[in-house]
Amino acid sequence: MIPLSALTVDVEDYFHVEAFARTVRYVDWPTYASRVGNNTRRLLDLLDRHHVRGTFFVLGWVADRDPALVREIAGRGHELGCHGYAHRPLWTLAVQEFREDVGRAKATIENTAGTRVAGYRAPTFSVTRRTMWALDILAELGFDYDSSIFPIRHDRYGIPDAPRFPHRVRLRSGAEIIEFPMTTFPVGRHRLPFSGGGYLRLLPYRLVRHAMRSVTEQERRPAIVYLHPWEIDPDQPRLEAGWPTRLRHYTNLHRTERKVERLLQDFPFTTAAEVLAALDPASVTP
């Protein structure tokens, strides 16, 4: 039997993206026209059509300004996760700043939806070797799992030799937290990211499907797919940035929704929490 994979959405707006941080200041966020509500509801409708429940890692700033969206996500049967409050990468935060940012976001989401938040995803996958201390804070704040580590080499994030599949992380306090890393496909000595974000938008679907089948059918392990509401919005306002950023952000926005729909047709998905709960404990190794 093919294991269930996790379908996850990082609920943030087009102007929250870290690549635009030099162009768009945090204090100016309220001046930008929000599109996250409509785009998220399009994704909710897509999941409804395929009878799939997913995990929505909500930015606390969004939850504060659109509490109805948070309640609708939960009301339509999906898991709510936390994406921090102000979308600041961990390497820009002191320990106490991180604790306050995540604690504020978690409380906002939980109080809005009336449900517990068990999972966290860092902006820009910014749990790296130099920010592993963040996992201790997450455990202190009551999170069961993290989904922030990308086991690849990258110019901004990643832990290249991290385990590829869900595993326990023993913390300095003696406690443990489960890590659900982003899915990669081994190619020789390298690991190919394929299951979300710009990788999903840029790669041909045949390659994405081949990698998904290799992971789920041959390795018999769950994958995790991730996307952002702005990735199905080709009409979003264009922001000033250098050409590498514009290439990463705007390429193939018109194709994302169809690719996600094909994944939903070809593979079984559920929430991150349900995938982790269904795993044999022996397979979630330290």
C-alpha cells in the first residue's frame, strides 16, 4: 500500500516573501493589497474537489488580519500549523525574539480557531545547523513537530546531510521533537528537491511524478508537498527585485494549480499530523 503523503500550504501573501525583504518593509505590509484570502480559498476549493485534507501553516500576521480565513481553514477540516508571526528567517532573530514571534503566532492562531496547533514551519526553511536551537524553543512552546529542515545544499538554507524522512530530534533538555523534512529525490550523491515551491513550478511534471513514485512506491516513505497561495496567482502585482528573485518568484505561476491538481489525482494525501501518526514508531528514528 502506498503511504499517505502530506499536502501543506504556507499561508502568506505575495509581499511577505523573504526575497522581497529589501523592497518591502515590514512596517509597510498594511499598505499592500492583500490577495492571500482569495488565493487560499481557491486552494481550499481544490482540496474539497479531491476530498483531501491538508496542513496550513498560517503566518500570525495573516491570522490577526483575517481571522475568518483561519476559522474557515479549520472549519473545512484541515490542520492548522504555525508559520511564525512576521516571516523573519531564524538567522535574523535572537533566541528571545524567536520565542516571542512564534509564541505570539501560535496563540493568535489557536485563539482564533479554538484548536491546538501542533506543527511549525520556519520562514525560508531557516532551521539550519546554526539555528538548531530553535527546536528547543518549539518544544518549550508545546509543538509536537517541526517541518522546516531542507536536506539539501542551497545558497540560503538547508542541512545537506540531514535525514530525508521523518525522525526524532533529541534536544538539549532531554525532550524530543519530530522533524518532518522536505522531500528530496536521490540522484547519485546529490539530493534533488522537487515537491514544492519553485522546484515544483520549474520542473516538468513527469519528473515530479517520477520522483514522487520513487519515494512513495519504491522507498515506501511519505513525501511532503508544499506551496504558497501566491503561487497560484499569476495576476499578482509585480514587485521590484533583481532578475534572480524575479525568476524564482514569477516563473510558471500559471501552471502551479494544475500541477497540484495532478498530484492530488496521482497520489494519496492528508495532513502532516496524520502522516506522522500513521508511521510505524520504528520508522521515525532518532
